[in-house]
Amino acid sequence: MAKIKVGALVLGVVMAGLSAPAFAAGDATKGAKVFKKCKACHVVDSAKNKVGPSLQNVLNRQAGSVGGYKYSSAMSAFGGGNIWDAATLDAFLTKPKALVKGTKMSFPGLKKAQDRADVIAYLQQNSQ
Ligand code: HEC
């Protein structure tokens, strides 16, 4: 009896581990604060392009696809096969120039995984 209970407990723990999300859960409220680092160049609440393209509805949008915005050739090429899902955004925001070599986004990146998860949750909130 005791053995079976232990077995079930172990199985439960393993299953909980398997069903955990691959990324840290993001907090959109905290993400709004992280977004202050992006605001010099980006908006999320309208289609306005600044130094960088509007990030309204960026989740699941094809990279390099905002009309009227002049992307670097590196980002245009990257956009040929990539959409901005959470995983791609996470990789880009870790170190933009590492994922898209030659991008003109001159931002070093967000070192903390939690900051990235939070800002992605905030971008998600501003996407349809
Ligand atoms: C100094 C200005 C600047 C800052 C700060 C900045 N970006 Fe950018 N961002 C750009 C530019 C310029 C581009 C266009 C890159 C290209 O064409 O290579 C861009 C592109 C992007 C893209 C791709 C958009 C698309 O339409 O494909 C995303 C996503 C993005 N930035 C997110 C962010 C986030 C999130 C932050 C803050 C954590 C941030 N950026 C901070 C200038 C900036």
C-alpha cells in the first residue's frame, strides 16, 4: 500500500513538471514597466511607427511586416520565415543582434528572463 502511494506521488510530481510552461509566466502589469525601456522607439497602443515599428498586435505577426516602416534588410530577410511568437520574441529580446544579425534595433537586450516574459505578456495584452 505504502509503495503504491509513493509511486503515485512521484508520478504526480513528474506530471506537474511536464505540464509546466516552457517559459516563465509573464505579468503584463510588470511588463508595462519593462516597456519603458522600449518607449523611446516603440508604441504598443497605436499603429504609429517611431524609430522602431509599432508593436501593436506584434504577437503572431510576421516579422518585418509593418506597412510603411523601413526595416533593415536583415529584418526583412528574417521576416521571410519567422513570426513573432513568444519563443521568437524571447530569443530576440535576449540579444537582438544575436538572433537577427545586422538588425538596426540598437538595444542590447533584456538579460533577465522574467523581464522578457513580463514584457511579452504586455505585448500580448496589446495584441488581438
Ligand atoms: C533605440 C531604439 C529601440 C529600442 C530602445 C527598442 N527597439 Fe525594438 N526596434 C527598433 C528598431 C529600429 C527596429 C527595426 C529593426 C530592423 O529593421 O532591423 C525594432 C524592431 C523590433 C521588433 C521587430 C518588429 C517587427 O515588426 O518585426 C520587436 C519585436 C521589437 N523591436 C521589440 C522591442 C522591445 C520589446 C523593446 C524593449 C524591451 C525594444 N524593441 C526596444 C528600435 C528599438
